[in-house]
Amino acid sequence: MSGSVWTAGWPADPFPACPMTPPSKEIFNRAELLLGADVMERLRAVRVVVFGVGGVGSWCAEGLVRSGVTHLTLVDADVVAPSNINRQRMATVDTVGRPKVEVLKEMLLDINPEASIETVYTRFNEATAADFDLDSYDYVIDAIDALKDKMSLILHASASRATFFSSMGAACKIDPTRIRVASFWEVRGCPLGFMLRKKLRRAGTLPEKDFLCVYDEENLPNRGIDTALPEELKFDKVGHNGSLVTVTAPFGFTLAGLVIADVTNSPDRSL
């Protein structure tokens, strides 16, 4: 028997390939088991837009799609950089140089091929704000880290019919257990939240309605040497600080969780 392979009783292929595209009912079985068919139907119906798909927004988008959201718009004007690989969902050595929104769309469609995902490869600011019909969305998610652009989105989104959720700063933190959710006016210990409120008050332009924010009071100093290339600093960002996926991803998943909880707890909401 030397050199022969014993196959008696074994199928020709002991590990048959799974279907390439399992039906969505199967993909979301565990979510529907928890939430119920009615909530899953509402999740399939809502329209969500995510502004900024970096270390926070990319994970928010994944959390939404994995939970059953099928109508999603991704907005970002950046391309994948090597410095993104440590914390952004779509950043790998093979995707460097490609638009973040396009790579993320491909990955999300690998999760649910039936999802309708639009990409907008541009920057949200006062010059482009009129290009976005925020009233056409049920949820607007802010994961922008450029201060002026974030202020602009806060003002426009809070004036729309959409429910608005915003991420405060996720850098300079290592402890994900300190992540909290609070009203914009009740965020404490977050330099970005403080700066936004100060600038909005000084400009005399306050949000038309309150909104929930994901934040974290932990603020650590950068202990390393900044080796980023100057061209990686774009769009008047709040700061160039160290960050970890073990914090930025939970920020993003918490934003997604706010959407899911709101859909679950608002059965009479008109979509």
C-alpha cells in the first residue's frame, strides 16, 4: 500500500464549496433572530449616508451592512494611504492609492451583493453642501475629521429631516471601554467637542436640533515621532495624532449601533 492514498468511504470532495452568493435571508438569519422580521424590513428600507470613511466611518459602514442596511451612500475625497492600514477597514497594502469609497464599496458588496451602495468621491464642505439632498436620507452619519467641514455638516444635517449622529475625536486613546454616547451639548472631556461648540457659538450659528455623539474622555499625548509625509495631511484636519483600530472601530460600530437601535425602537417612524 506504500505510495497509495486510501479514499474508501470518503466523498470525492470532502469540503464542497459553499454557494458563491447565499440568499440575503441566510446572511441575516442571526440578526433577524434577534430583531425580528419587521425590524429587518425597516433596516432594508432606510437610507443612510456616511460622511468620511476613515478609521471610524469605514467600520460604521461595515456594521450597517452586516446588520441589514441595504441603501448606503459613502462620501469621502481621500485615497488609501500606507498610514491608514493600521485602522481603516478598506486599507491594505494592495489598496494603497485607490479611492477609499470605491474600495470600501467592493468590500461591502462582498458581504451583501444585494446592497445598493453609492459612492461620492468628493469632500463635503460649504462649497459642495448644496450637492447633497440630506432630506432624502433617514440617517446622516458624521465621521469627518476636518474641523470646518465637520462644522458645516453639523449645521446642514441638524437642519434636515434626517436623524443625525456624529463622531467626536477617536485619536489619542487606547481604552475602548471609555467610549460613551451623549448629546452634543453634554459631551465632556473631548477637545474636538469643546472646539466645535466654541467655534459654533463664536460664529453665532448653532445646530437647529440636538444630536447624539460618540466620544471618549481619554486624551493621551503622542509618545512617538511623526513620520507621516506632508502630503498625507489634508483638508485642514483637526490634528495629526496617533490612533488605534481597537478604538476607532468601536467608535464606528457604536455609530452603526445607534442607527440600528433607533430603527428598532421607532416602529412608527415614516421611512
